[in-house]
Amino acid sequence: MIRDEKNLIGSNGKKIKTLRLCILMLFVSGCVTDVNVTEKAKRGVTFQFDKLSDDPWKMPIADLHDHDNYAEINGAKVGVFWAGLGTKRGGRDNWLVIKNRLGARRIAWSGQHEFNRLFFSGGVERMLDAEEPLLKTLYNESESDLKSGLIVGIGEIFVNNKNSSSVNFRRKAPLNAPVFKKFFDLVSKYDGFLSFHMEGDQDSLEQLSELLLSNRKGRILLNHCGVAMSVVQLRRLFEAHSNVFCELSYRYPPMNKKSEREIFNLQGIHQNWRDLIESYADRFLIGTDASSKSSFIEAIQVVRAGLLSNLKPETARKIAWENAAHLFILRE
Ligand SMILES: [Zn+2]
């Protein structure tokens, strides 16, 4: 965690005190959202958030990195109304059950399991073999699921996680491999996305640019905003390509513990990141990548206190949910 508060926006003592009080109150009274939301959720009543609110504690949030579906049970407590990404284990059967249960509240993605399964059985080479029956099935099923609006894209696909995963999970795959182009062209036909877990090596960035340029209708969501990509690297990508977006999971506490990855924390946003987010407000989305109920709840508190509270209200609304609504949710 970065402790140099001079570089943080919003680090005045009074505000932090208030926010800390609010966080404490959250546990006691549910101050983030309407206290009836949990009850309503139990009865299956549609959540009623104040979508037009400029208040960072009242606007709904879309979480674009919720593999384990923490939002279903815990979302109402913290105002996460929509959430999703690929499931870690199991293929279509697994995510479809959740999607059928939650409808528009689940932002479903296919393919994470299939690419990983091939990697574990035959390394990068097998994962990139477009002729693999598993990938052919994935392609065909994804096409009909994109068409019907069940899924918004394919991912999280791990293409470069050399320094950001457990050792047996690490890999670096060339993004100019034909298999990625094939799936990129597929999602482009249905206004869909590929989502990549990709570290910012120069060659990976060049291959990503090549892919983005190859089809301007195809779009890519960078998970974790490029893991440890710098402001400069992301700014270059955003400037060059209108079809790349990123979600902020693992770039803030409690999940992230490495200062070089941190974009914001409970006290505020690092100045250079704040400038980039304000300049490219249409490109950023929220993600949690939580590993437990408590880390999910804590992550959303940090998002509201550290990020949303320190952006222009219209930027905060975009990042909290409007971008997601525009890109993923209002498609159905
Ligand atoms: Zn990831």
C-alpha cells in the first residue's frame, strides 16, 4: 500500500473521518443503499437505486470482475446491482445456471474455463490451437450465446500473467495467434468483447494494438487495467484505439497489496491516474476480483470512498455503472 498521501486526491482529514464513519455505519445500518434493498432482493423485487444520483454512496455499481458471483448474495448490501465475468471452473453449464437465475444482473462471459483447461493439459501451444475440439465447440456455442444476448463476450483469457498468477498458472501467449483473431472477429459481429488478463510487456502491447487495429468493431476489455500497466502505457492505448476498455480490479486494496499496481486506495486516487480516468471516463469500469465475501464488501467500500468520491460526479456515474450499462447491460 502506498503511504505517500501527498500524491492522493481527496486526502483531507475531515473527509476521511466522515468516510470512515460511513464505512462503520455501513456494517450497522446499510448506509450505502436503501436499507430495504436486501429485503426486496429476498422477495425478488427489482432493486431501486438512484441511478441519477451524484452521491458516490448511492449510485449503483456494476462489477466486471466477479468470477465467483459474490454479488448475488452480497451485492445488495453494497449496491452492486450487476456483476460477472467467466467462471473459474466448469464450462457453459456452470455460468448458464447463474445467468438463468439472475438474468440481466449477471454479466455472463464464456470461455475462461476452456482456454485454461487446454493450457493445463498441453501448455500455450494447445491453448492456441484453433482446431482443438473444445475451442471449436466454444466458438459455436459462443456464437449462439452472443446472438441471443446470453453472454457479452469471452474471457477472462489469460494471455500474459507471467508475474501475476500462481506459478503453475503463468504463461505468455502471442496475441497475434490466429485463435485470438478468430474469436475477436466472432465477438465483433455481435458487439461483444474479449477480456484479457495481460501484463504490459512491449511485445504484448504491440500484438494487442495489432489485434485492435485488425477489426475496429471488435472490442477488448483489459482485466485489472493491464495488471501493472502504467498510466503512460494505458494512455497510449486509449489514444490509439477507441475499442479498448479496462476494469479496475486488483488495482486497489484490499485485493492488491503491491504499491506499483495501485491506482487508488481508501484515501484517494493517485494524481496521474485521476487525470487519465477523467480524460478517458468512457473507458474505465469497476471490478473487484474478490476472493471472499468480506473482501468483496471491503473492495466496494474502497471504490466508493477512494475512487468515486474523488472524481467529477459525471465521471463517477460513468465508471460506477453507466459505461457498463452502455457496453454490456442494456444489450438484452
Ligand atoms: Zn485476472
